[in-house]
Amino acid sequence: MDDILIREDVASVATLTMNDPGKLNALSDAMLAALKAELTTLREDTSIKAVVLKGAGKAFCAGHDLKEMQAGRQAEDGGAAYFADLFTRCGEVMQLIPTLPQPVIAQAHGIATAAGCQLVASCDMAVAAEGTRFGVNGVNIGLFCSTPMVALSRNVPRKQAFEMLTTGEFIDATRAREVGLVNRVVAPEDLDAETTQLAETVAAKLASAVRIGKQAFYEQIQMPLDAAYAFTGDVMVHNMMNRDTAEGIQAFIEKRKPDWPR
């Protein structure tokens, strides 16, 4: 059996490919376990400066494996313990992404629905192919997408998020860019190149500065304005004390490239 998650490293960019195309890369128990393990490994990998997450086959990710979920109902408690564990494990994977020191870019195509849409929303950035559809469609089968709602509502204005959640309708890639779910929309044939270019641009920056900035980004966004300024002021002091930051500033003054560690 092929690996359900494939990692490929090129220079300082790691690409994770969800590789279960027959199930539209559903977030099965096996897929969640593989994602958690690889993301945990990446957290400690200082050679990697950016991560791309994509799906094999004709879709990015179709959300949870509904057949697997239905099988979980066979337990004596009707599946309550299994479902509680499933959504906890899924939440752990989603929360791992913003805690990684490296920026994570979703490369979406085909569909990203329910927990698949949640996965896109949990990534730091997203590039989508034209024609990609995004939805939190659980309401159509009687299951409100409450956990996907957490990431979605932190990306998309609340009225747009609520409409998606309560109608179960898809939005296209253009609309996803308009409401802030994705950064860029490109022709399908350009998707790999555009995502790689974005990842390489990020990876070329000083890794320690990006790491500090990413952590601060997610912490300050939850704070009141005055607390956010106080917090980020301290972060910038810490960043300024970095020897490589001093080199970057001096290189700019001297109109040369900084001599940063590879």
C-alpha cells in the first residue's frame, strides 16, 4: 500500500501530499495520525523553512471519512466516545499548524469540504486552482460543521461564514479569495509553480525572524489593541537583539545581500 502521506523536501521547502485519492484524501483515522506525526516532526526540523500541504488525485480533501464515522456508531454507546476522540484528534492536527515555526501553505484543488475546508483555513496561507470549490456542507446531511467553523470563522467575515455553515453551499475559488479564505487563485496548470514560488519566497527570509513573527501573529490577534501593541513591542525588541537581524539591516544600508545562515 502506498504511504497515505508523502513528504518530499526540496531545498528548505517540505511538501506533504495527502495520498488517499480513492477517498478524496478524507481525514480518516490513518490520515489524521500521519498528519499529526509529520507535523510534529517538522516542528523540530530546522532545515525546513516552509511547508506546502496538498492532496493527490482530483481533490484536496473531502473532510472526514463518513464510512469510518458510521462504523464508529457500532459501539455500545452509539459511538459517543469514538466521535469525541475523533474530533479531539482532528482539533489537535488543526492546532498544530499555527504552532509550527514554519509557515504552512495549503495548495487546494478540486474540492475542500467540511474538515477539508477547515484544513485550508487552518493553514497560514492558501493558493487555489481556478475551479476549486470550498464548503462546510455538513448541514446538508444533518451534521453542523461546528469544529470546521472554528477555523473558518477566524478567516472569513462572520456573515459569510454563517451563510456557508447554514446553507451548505459551496463557494468558488474567486469568492474564497474575496472573503479571505485563500490568498491566490491561479490556473490549474500553474498551481504547483505558484505555490512553490510562494513557499520559496518565504523560505528565503531569515528563519528566526519568521518564526518569531508567526508566533507573535497568532498570539496578538487574540488580544485587545493595547495589549497587542505592548506584546509586539517586546517581540520586536527580542527580534532586534538577533545577530542575524543586525546583519540584515547592515546589508540593506550597504546595498548588499545579507550573509544569513542557510
